[in-house]
Amino acid sequence: MSTITMRDVSVMGTSYVHYPFEFFLDSMAELGIERIEL
């Protein structure tokens, strides 16, 4: 069985609807998320 890493995770930005888009991108970068869904 393979291990799931942060490279395998995709994030939706719906939780950040009340924040500027740049804040969302900065947050994802800080968390090490490389793939996002817009």
C-alpha cells in the first residue's frame, strides 16, 4: 500500500471565499500544498 503525501492532496478554495485570493495562495504555499482546485 502506498503512502499518501501532500503532493497527492488537492484543495478547494471554498473555505476561503471571504478572503482575498492572494491570502488563499499564500496559505496553500505555507502548508506545502502544490495543487489547488479553482
